[in-house]
Amino acid sequence: MILCGCMIQEGQISEAVQQQLEQGLGEITERFFAMPVAVVWTPVAAGDGWTAGEPSSSSLAVMYVPQGLDQARRTELLAAICDLWVGTTGCSLNEIVATAMDQAA
């Protein structure tokens, strides 16, 4: 199973859209790793997240991937996550931070 932690701004992404994102993340992990995803959602309380001195509208998706994922494949994975987020939420590319972190050994 691939773990993906998602931090979102409170009230910004509806539960229905979160479900769509979770389904899309599952499709991504199946395509890249032939494994299901487990998504942990962490809302950031309104006013607690800031970007450039203003209340943030950004989300963070951290996917814990198997060690040894080559850079080209990692780049494809991160682009797929960003494309999913932008296409599903309508946010700009500047409002999603995607990270592929190696799982601990």
C-alpha cells in the first residue's frame, strides 16, 4: 500500500472533491506501483496557513514511494498528481505542492 498524506485548507475542498482526489490518487498508485493508496487528510484550520503573507489556498500532497524510484519516473508521478489536483479542484498549478518521498527501509 502507498501512503499519501494530504494537507488542505479547511473548508476549501469539499468532501465530495476529496473523494474524487482519493480515487484519482488510487488510480495513480495502481498505474505507477500496482498498489492501492491510503490517503490521510489533514485540514489546516482557517487562518493557520499562510503563503506570501496572505491566507493560503495551497494544498500539499506527500506520497511515500518505494525506494529506488528513478528521477524520470518520479517526475512523471509528480506531474500526474499535480494534473489530478488542478483538474479536480480547479486550483492553479501554484496552489498544489506534490512531493514523492522514499519510504523508510
